[in-house]
Amino acid sequence: MLNLTSRRAFAVAGAVLALSVSAQPDYAGSESIFAPIPWASHDEVRLASGAPGSAYWQQRADYTINVTLDEENTSLSGSLHCTYTNNSKDPLRYIWLNLEQNAFKPESIGTRAMLPNVWWRVPPDFEGGFDLGQAQVDGQDVDVLVYDAVGKINLPEPLGPGESLDLSMEFSMVIPPRGRLGMYEGEDGTVFELAHWFPNVAVYDDVHGWNILPHQGDGEFYTNFGDYDVSITVPADHIVAGAGELQNPDEVLTDQQLELLEKARHSTETISIRSVDEIGEDRPEGTKTWKFRAENVRTFAFATSRAFAWDAAIAGEDRPVLCQAFYPREAMPLWSDEAVQFARHTINFYSEWIHEYPWSTATNVNGIVGGMEYPTIVFCSEQRNRRGLFGVTDHEFGHEWFPMMVNSDERRHAWMDEGFNTFINHYSGEAFFGRGNARSRGGAMGIARQMNADPRPQPIMTFPDRIRNNELGFLAYGKPGYGMQLLRDYILGPERFDEAFREYVRRWAFKSPTPEDFFRTMEDAAGYDLAWFWRGWFYENGVLDQAIGRVHAEPRRGVVNVVVSNNERLVMPVVMAIEYDDGTEERRELPVEAWARADEFPVSWDSGGRTIVRIEIDPDHVLPDIDRDNNVYENEDFEVDDEWDDGDSEQEDLDERDPRNVPSTRSKTKSSSN
Ligand SMILES: [Zn+2]
């Protein structure tokens, strides 16, 4: 999802419910932030290294669905067949379904328990939800016991290990006007964006058994991988953008469109398959059925409209990825100029950095949905702002890696997809617009302010539907995203981090990691104990305040002794920039491990006869330090002599207080960016 609430969230005055910091769990009986975190014991399914083990298993759900759009009544109706395969060692006497549309009923938990200002809320009088027909399991009628947005089916026979069942069911739903799906009313017709539009089997896993947290709105999705064969019947003048590959282009496209689509499959330049000028030109009567197949995906979304223009080009090197844009006239000229090329950049950038994009299509649709991701297809509403469209495109396609490929549980751990995605978006934006021009740049002060807000935000590990004070934007996106940047560029360094992060994706692509699997993998593959970082940044909500205490210097003897202190719960390595009277500067570091031994730590060195003029902690301002006033030491006894002032014009051009102006001849031991 694109975070639409963050700015407002930060502005909300939250004097309501302060989180008790003392309620933090006391890990391993130690109050030290460095203490080992008491993670679940490992086994053959999930290894201590953080990798999936030899006994790893996950369920599978393959779907064949026929669905018809009733444009007049803005509803969908269809029938589904699901082959559900039990790969666990456990016999299952019942299965649970996700019925996400039921969150849009007036009496749902989501409707009643959500605060009124959530962005996805439908009008109060909207009567949403699924209408379910008779369900059958292996041909026998079964009841679906519906409880809010989940449903239970007691099986006629237990489903044994290794066995499959065939679930079939008819269903219908009225399309909600907006949310993570919805309808855009354009000049040339309605754009329908459809997602979580069919009942689906919930996840049964080794961590929670059946995952039965109902969809309430903020918590997104956690679903099984499977193959989808979906037939979509729409008015004959509609164009359908579906997940995966179109299976029957000959039946639904004109000869000219077929030709242009084939051309696009060999072009890195954007090819217009249906231009805006053609909209409304050809209006055949009746209906057409568009058939799509999407393999190894965790759900199926699509969009349909008679108002679509359609562009495409390929990304990818070894395997071509058809990048497509579907948009109404109102999105011109931004979408026709750039949408496909933005998609190409994103697919290429993350493929090269993180893991190859595994599917053959990547489709972007312009409609009412602000920004939302589904496997191989995303929805983005931006029509005017170039930077805005790049940002939302990059973000939503970034989700193809997290969680579409690395299938984390979004309903519990939004940070594992939103935070990781916010993190990778930073570098993608820099690659596209040039270093220093990514929008997320320079966020340390903002992060510090939000971390130190009153009341203090909950820990990142809080489930999205349980986050107070509208802080989802900070806890799922901003804080974890910035934390990953710190971990890469400040704590581990890009090389060490990237190897470990790629290992995480390699291990868990098309599988479902827990937070612990991520934490353990990063430690295992980077070769570094990060308990202090996971606890401080993810499990707890403490803040950082590094400070310079006493400074003792005897230049003639060459002795410098600086006491650095850590005044709050959170710990980080220390970087100090020291300026001397002869114009030289150096940087010194204190490893984070020092804070395991003391909250005040002496740092000593030989100044080589030089007098210290100034010391600054965190000179590049990358740490979310809540009090920067105590980061600087100025030597008040030191007076600039005349010779220095007059003699060195190069120095006069520099703002000595701005660490970014440190000349390259001065020693610089650590950089905040790469
Ligand atoms: Zn997102």
C-alpha cells in the first residue's frame, strides 16, 4: 500500500493513550539492550540460522475462477474451484476462509472498530460483503460458518497429510466505491479496480496454525501461493488488465492490437497498443471473456474499463518482463509519457540489486486506488505529478519483492513489506533522479521527532490493526525504512548488508518468513550480533541521545580524553568529527559494543600536538538523536589567530560547521552514504 496517512498521522495530537514503557518484555531476564533475544526455539522447519529447514512446508491453493462484471449494478458474481493441498503433517478437520469483502459490511469489526478517519473507509451506508452460494467439498455440500471476515468449513472427511481437496463455491459482491479496490468515474467510463474479490482459503502454517485474524482494513494480507486461471466476462468494449498472462489475446484483441502487443514484446521503447484516440471508437455489443493465468502468486487482482488506453514495453535482461500501463484519458500526458518507463526502471533496478523479478508481466493501472499492490499488477491514482507517479509506481512495484515474492504475514507485520519497501525505494529513487535527490533523503531529524513524540509511538512489532494514534505510517514505513538504511549504510556497510539481505530474499522467496527468520538470517549472513538493534529499533520504542561530556586535552603532551555518553535507551555506534587549530580534521569511532559496559565512555587519543577547536558527534546527521545541542563541543579558549584567517583563502570558502564540506584531503573514516 502507499502510505497516505503518514503526514496526517504525525500531526495528530495524541494525548490519549500513552504506552507504558515499563510494559516492555524483559528479555532473557536481563534489562540490557544487548541481551540475547529469547526467540522461539528452532527446529527442522525453521533453522537457528534463519533459513527454512529440511522439514519446511507450506500449504498450496490453486484456483480456477469464472467471474462476470455487472456494470450497471457495479457488482461481481462468479464461481470458484480451489484445489487445496495439505503439505503439513497434520490432518485437518476443518478449513478457514478469508472473506475480506465482509469488512465492508456496516456491522463488521472493521467498520465498527476503526477510527472514523481511515482513508479506506467506505460510506457508512454502503452494504458490502460477500453473498455466498452453496459450497461443496469434493462434490459434497458443506456449510460455511461465517464470522465477520472469516469463514469455517467443517470437512466431511479430515484432510490428511499430502492430500488435496476440491472446494467449489458461487459468490457475488457489490464493489466498494474506494479502498484497496474501487471505481473511478472518468470522462469515457468507469475504471473498475478489483482485489480480494473472491473467498480464499486462509493460511495454515507452523507458526500460528490457522491464521484467523480478520481483515479490518489496516492489516493487509497473508495468503497461500498457487496458480490462478481466471476468466473475466465484461462488456465487449472493455479492456481488461489482469494479473499474469493473457491466455486468449486472439479472442479479445483487434488485429492491430495483437500486432502492437507483439511489437511491445521486443521493445524497450513504449509502444501504444491502444491510444487515447481509439477510446470509444469501436463499441462492440454483448460481452467478451478475457482469460488470464498467473503462476505462483498469492492472490489475483484485475482492472477493467472501456476508458483504458494501453501502453507496454519490456524490462529485464535474460527474461523479458512485459511492463504495461492502463489509464484513462485524464491521466494524459503523464501516463503515456512515463508510466511504462517508470515500471521498467523499477523492475530492472530491484532485479539487479535484490533478486530477479520472477514473473513475465508487470502492470500498472490508473484508477481510484491511491496506491496498492497485488501480484504482477498494481494500482496507482496519481495523474499529474511526475515525482508522485514515480514514487507510487516504484513503491507499489517494490512490493512485488515484499510481500509478493517473500510472502510475509502483512496482517501482523506490516513493516516486513512496507518498511523493507520504503527502504529499497530510497535507493531506487536515487538511481533514477541522481544521488541526493531521492525524496526520502535527510530524514534523521524527522524520525527523531516522531520517535520522541508524546505519547511515544508503540514498537514497530505492533500489529497494524492495533496501532494507536494513526501511527501506522511511522511504524510500518518511516521507522523501519529508516532503520534499514541505518543498518546498511551506518552499521554494517553496504557490502556486508547487501549480501545478508540478498541471502534473506534468496532463502525466503516464495516462502513465508517470520520476523525472527529475518533477524536470524541477517545476523547469520552478515556475521554480526544485532540483538541490540532489533530490540532497540523493532521490539522497543526507546530513543537515542548521544552526547559529549567532559573534554580533557593537553596538546603539548598529545593527550586527548573525551567522555561520550549515551543518555537514553537506544544505542548506536558513535562517530565523532574533530577539528584542530591547524585546520585538519579527523573522525573517530566508538563501536556500539562500548555501551554494553557503560553509559559514559572515555575515548582517548594522541592529538599530535594539535589543539582541538571543535568536536561533533554524528557530524553527518544520520542518527535520530533527540537532542543535538549536546552533540557539539566548542573550545571557547581557542582563538583563531590572524595568520590562519588571512592566509588560507580556500578555508574561508568553506563553512567549517558543515561537515559535508570536509575537503577530501582530510581523513574521513566513515561515510553515512555510499
Ligand atoms: Zn506499500
